[in-house]
Amino acid sequence: QVQLVESGGGLVQAGGSLRLSCAASGSISGINVMGWYRQAPGKQRELVARITAGGNNYYADSVKGRFTISRDNAKNTVYLQMNSLKPEDTAVYYCYMLIAAPLWHDYWGQGTQVTVSS
């Protein structure tokens, strides 16, 4: 059984920084894509950033230049460094991984709240 556990959310003032972490555990054969989504109240869940096993990154336009996604394959962990945070970044952030355990399947974290005050 695979579990994704997130940490690092919280309350921060505009212009501040937070670092989110998401660690996968269980009988994992491999991890392909890792990513972060977010969902603000009354809005659809949206892709924030993702990173492939080969290290290719994608960022939503709204976070380019402010957020950095990275991964530690030895720890089955993905990170999201968020700088220059804005009130519009306020949302619940969910990590996502495409994991072979042993079949390939999507897995999601429980979500962590990020609140940016103005």
C-alpha cells in the first residue's frame, strides 16, 4: 500500500516563502512523474508544477520565476519551494505521483493548506 504524506504548509505574509514536501512510502517499484496541484475555494484544482523522472519541469504561468519543484529519488520525495508568495497563492496544495507498485497508478497526498496574508 502506497501513501503520500505532505508537510510544510502554513500561514505566511505576502512576499514570504514556504517549502512543501511530499514523501511516498510503501512497496514502490518506481516513480515517474511527481507534481503539485492546488485548489482555492470555489475554484477547480489546477496544476502548479510537475517534474518527470528525467528532470524535465513544467510550471503554471502564474508561478513561473517564483516556485521551484525538485525531487529526491532516493527518498521518494518531491519538494515545492515557494518564494515571493502572493495572496492569490492561497489554496490547499496536493502532491501527486505516478507510481509503480507494481502497476502504474496515480497517487495523491492528503493536501496541505497554504494561506498568504496581504
